[in-house]
Amino acid sequence: MTDRSNGYDLIADRFLATRSDIGVEVVRDWARALPLGSSILDIGCGSGWPVATTLAEAGHRLAGIDPSPTLLAAFRRAVPDADTAFEAAEDSRFFGRRFDGAVAVGLLFLLPEAAQAAQAAQAALIARVGRALHPGGGFLFTAPRIAATWRDMLTGRVSRSLGEGAYRALLAGAGFHPPRIIADTGGNDWFTAVAGSTDRA
């Protein structure tokens, strides 16, 4: 059976033990720009800490999807009022709904290892997010702004950033306004973009 969690369910205990709050200041600033009570989809939500918990504390309503049963159980404990689904980002039913915001932290670059497949999978996910957001909705995700390939420290699997130019093109193609890129205190890059005012098919 294919592991839809990209190896993360097997190392879930290590992931939970090493999770840090680096980047939480970026999440807080992004949350302040959304109307109170916004509905936010956390794609690849993991344990919920610190991203979803920060958003919930800011007064927003969360929905979380993750293909790791261990991490999703932790998410449900951390954000008990959230709507959740044991699903992979590639084909979640939650993309048939509409949200005011979406976050994808540490996810895009984990999608399929082969270069061509990775580009297609990341493009498809960004397009799905664009269709799932209300006009003016916010999208926040992490990925190195430099195109790069590396092995994930916990799973040993290949990760692949498409780089700033490719992400800007994919976001534009999905109807987003040009993104801003923010570096957190740990040197991680966060892309934040706003969905356009025209619904896309």
C-alpha cells in the first residue's frame, strides 16, 4: 500500500518531538490580516502545533487534512473544534468547499520525488487552493525561494523546491495576486498570496 503521508506516519513520534515554534510570528501576522472568524484550511496539518493552534487562538475556524493517522490524531487533540479529514492533499474532498484562507507548511516540496511529477503535483495543488478560496482569500505556504533538491532530515525522502520564479508563475496561473516572501527567524521562506476577485473553473 502506498504511504500517502510521504513517510511521515512512520516517523511521527520523532516529528512531534522535534517540532519547533519557528515561524509562528509569520503565522500570527498573516492571521491578523484576515477577518475574525475566517475559515482556514490547513493542508498537511500535521499535529496542529504551532500553526493551527496559533490560528485558532487568533479566533479563526480551522479545517485540517493529513494522511498520517498519528499526526491527525494529535491535530484533533490540539484543535478539537476543527473539521478534519484523513486524506492526502492531492485528492482531498475539502477542496470542494470554499475557505477564507489556506496554509500549507512544510508540504509542497514533499510531493512526488521525480522532478516532472513534483512540478505537476505542486502546480495541481496550488490550482486547487486557488479554486477553494473565496475572492480575497489568503494563501500561506513554505518553500525555499531558491530551486533546490535535498533529502528530508526525518524521512530521508527527496524534497524539491521549484524556486521563486516557478512559484510566482504557478500562483499567477491559479489567479493569485503576486506573492510576498517573508523569511522567519530560522531562515525559512514563507510565500503569502491573495486570491483574485474572479472565480476560476
